[in-house]
Amino acid sequence: MGNAIFVVWRESLEAFLIAGILYAWLQANDDTGKGKRALFLGLAAGAGMALLLGWALLSVQDELTGEALEIFQTATLFVAAGLITQMVLWMRKHGRTMKARLHADLAAAAERSGFLGVAVVAALAVAREGAETVIFLYGLAQGGEMSALAIGTITGFAAAGFTAWLAAKSLARLNIALLLRLSSILLLVLASALLVAALDRLIGAGYLPTLLDPVWDTSLLLDDTTKGGKLFADFSGYRARPPLSELLLWAGYWGAVLFAWRKTSHG
């Protein structure tokens, strides 16, 4: 549930901030109020598209059984890990100019297509965040209970709304930029955990050799089969008895991420 709360909070917060940026532009550039109505319709359409993606994923899952279902769920874990990583690195590179980009897109859309363009920009912006959230949650659902996931989703959404409200009101001197940077690092940790979960499935199905199993055994320090150990393992990807192939791929992931992280800082 904790992972769901965090993922939904982070993604929903971005969606709230995007909506706030678009609303502020319309507040300053639209006296008729039609632009704001188009904005709200676009936001609702974006959320609807994300829900449609969720329905499509569940429908595909219902049609699959046995090995095909296992492959589909494993692939979803890889996609979720990749999307989280891509989103964090994209935000690191373009986050500072996101407001200007959104304003430029909205101005161009309003000039070209009127209020329909405003709705389209809003819908696409929210649909992107919503689609990522749906895929992340589907990946998390592979190892958790649906009731806990639902509670985590609602809690994360409410927390994002409260955080965005605090940022808008400038209460408690909330440093939203620092908050997003710290959460980006935690998202990368979560992405690596999803990657490890996918590798576990590949090893269990015999598609990936272990090479050496285990490389070490730290179960005396923290056993990942206990309740507390499993909670930590689900979030961080920790394994008390890791196979060598999994360690190598995990290290390769973090090597690529650190390289891209440094590259975006100079971009």
C-alpha cells in the first residue's frame, strides 16, 4: 500500500501542478471564462483516457491464462520500471522549463484551434500522467492485495491534492522543487524494485539463468520473507539471497541511470 500511496501522490501532484499552471495562464489571458471550462473538460477527458487504459489492461489480462498471463504481467513490470525511469530523467532535464513549455503550447493551441485546443492540451497533459500511474499501479498489483492498492490510491490522490493546495497557498514554506527532487530519487529506487520483481519472475520461469545462487545470504540481518523485510524488499528491491544474474542486471540499471542523471544535469 505504501508504494501505491507514493506513486499516486507523485504522479497526481504533477497533474495538479500542470492543471494549476494552465489555469493561471487562462486566468491572465481569458476574460470570457470559456477557456477555463474547456480546461476542466480537457482535464476530465485526460482522466477518462487513463481509466480507459486501466480497463484495457484488465481486459487483456482476463483473456490470458497460464504462461501467456505470466509473460504479460512480467512485461508490465518492465514497462512500469522503464516509464518511471524515463519520467524522472525527463523531469530532471525539462522540469525547469515545463511551465514555459505549457504556456507556449496553450497559447499556440488557443490561437490555432480556439478553446478546443485548450481542452486538447489539458487532456494530453493529464492523460500522460494518468496513463503512467495506471501502468505503475498495474505493476504494483502483481505482488499486492487489491484492497490495499485501492486504499493506497485514494490516500495518495488526497495527499497530492493537499500538497498542491499547500504549494498554492505557500503554507509552511513548502519547497515543492525540493520535494519533487527527493521523490524522484525514491521513484528510481521503486523502479529498480519493479525491475528486480520482473527478474524474479524470469528466473522462476526458467527464462533467466541464476549463474550463481545465492551470491550471499543476509537473512540474519534482514530476512525478506518476514513482514518488515518484505515491506522493505517490495519498495527497494532488496533480496537477502540474490542470484548473480539479478545482481548484474540491477547494477547495470543503476549504472545506466547514474550516467543519464549526470548527462541531464549538463543538458
